[in-house]
Amino acid sequence: MMLAPSMRWLPLVSVFGCFLDVAGLPDPPSSIPGVDPYASEKRCRDLGEQCACSEPLNVAQAIACDQMAECYIDPLDSEGPAARECDGYAGNGQAVWVDGESAGASVDPITEGVPFPAGSPVRYVWLGARGTIGIGEVGGNRFEATDATVCIRSYQRWHATFPPPPDSSNSCGVAGIGLGDGTVPGGVQLKTVADNPAGDKGYQLEAASNFYGFDGYDYGAPEPKPMSYNDCRNSWCRFEVCVDHDGQLITARGRITELSSGLTQSFGPIGPSNIPNAAFLSPNVQLVSFSCSYGGGPQRYASHAMQASVTPHDSSFWIGGAAEVERLE
């Protein structure tokens, strides 16, 4: 279930950088001096109006929150006329939201020992860190639609020192799409399985919404490979969540792709919901959710977060991979 904003999610902080010249990735029509020219990733530019927003998180930018209150930060690599920047939780283009003291850093994935596939031009990723009480996210765009499919995608990797969920009382959010008008909690969330001290268990997709009459979960298809916590600590993983609205009812689905092997695990579909509603509403979209209920210090790397939608709905649609990350042509 999606938690209320004041309860939501965890500390974070920083990330973002500069691209090198890359064959096969054409320059966008404009760029910002001194900032990576790919203000919106190639997949977003290819989708055109179907791309709601894109936050590559690839710029050297210190982000921290040193107060016991909310902080909002605008990633500098999603600026200018070529960008399709995300609104974030506040709805003002400050996509990074931090609640409470937290700290982190933009880091070079190669120097960190967490490189992307050979040839990737990405030079900075966000390393989120849990502070004393902080929580946080990279937020997408709120929306209202009908007969539509809305999907989110991000790349994430657990830090080598951050432990898996130690007991049945603790787990971590990864990404989610809120459902409803915002008056009651509800949404679709991809999260880690609780009680996983060895890290050999994986993830689950949860869907809960009183607004739509939605309540279910799915641990994912076992074939070709169940994705474990450790898999996404030893490799970057692509996390995707989609919600399909057929004009009345909704279903939810997700998938995780391990970049080192190329294998994918699918989740769902969950649903359909049992309260018809012509309006498909989301009060909050969490492209990256730093919502672990335990631990401290460096938690998770994140990169290339994106939100897209298609109308009419298409249950076969996924955002898929980022050319800049996976060297896709």
C-alpha cells in the first residue's frame, strides 16, 4: 500500500552528471552549457508526447537536507527546452523530495565499482543514503486519465554495505504509482520481500486502493529466474511498474531485469479492480522510492528514471531500457 506523504520513505540525496559523445545517440535540439546535453533520455525523445517526464540523474550535483523538515531539489540535468523534467511531489519541477535529515552524493559508477554495461556514457548516478530520520524519493508527475496505460521505470542497485530486510517487520520500497484522489492511501508498489536476512529472497508487487477496490499482491513468475535482493546488489537492475485502465477498471503489473544476465522476472497482472471508475487518478508517482524501514548509511544507487503513458490502454506496453545505460541502439 502507498503510505501517506508524511510517512513515506527514506533519506536520500544527490546524483547527476555529464555525458560523453556517444555514437548512435543523436544530440537533442539544445543543451545547457556545462550540463549534460541529454536532458531527457533517448527513449523519452523517441516516445515524444507519450513520455510524461525523464530524470536521467546524471549530473554532478550535491543534494542534502540538513533540517528536520522537507527539502525539494531540482536535478540540474533536466533543464532547458530539450528537457521533459518531472514535476515531483510538490508539482513544481523539483523532482527530488527529502523529508528530514539525510545525506548522499552523486558518484561515478565506475569509480564506485558498480559500472553499467561497457560503453555506457553515464558518468554520474545518485547514491541515496538513509539519515537519522530522513526519507525520500524521485517523484514523477501526478495525472488524471481514462483508458490509458501509465508506466514508470528506473535503474537501481543496492549498496554493498546495505543489508537486506532483517526480519518480518522490515522491507524496502523500490517504486510505485499512487492510486485514487489522495484522500486515502492507496497505490501499486514494487518492494522487497520482508524477513530476508540472507538476501536470497526477492521482491513483490502490491496493489491496494479503497478508491478503486483493489487489494492484491504477487511474488513474480519463477521463470526464467526469480530476482533476489542479492541479484540487484551484485548487478544493476531495471525496475518497471505499469497500471492499465480500460476506461472502468484497472490492473497492475511489474517486472525486474538484471542487466548482467539480461534475465527478467515478471509480476502480475494483479486485478482487475472491483469498483468501476471512469477517472484514472494518481496523487503521487514514485519513480525511485527510498523507503526502507531499517538501516543507515549508503543505501542504493539510482539512475535514469522515467514516466510514460499511452492511450488507449495497452497491456503490452513497457518503457523498456535506456539506450544510455544499456547501450541499446
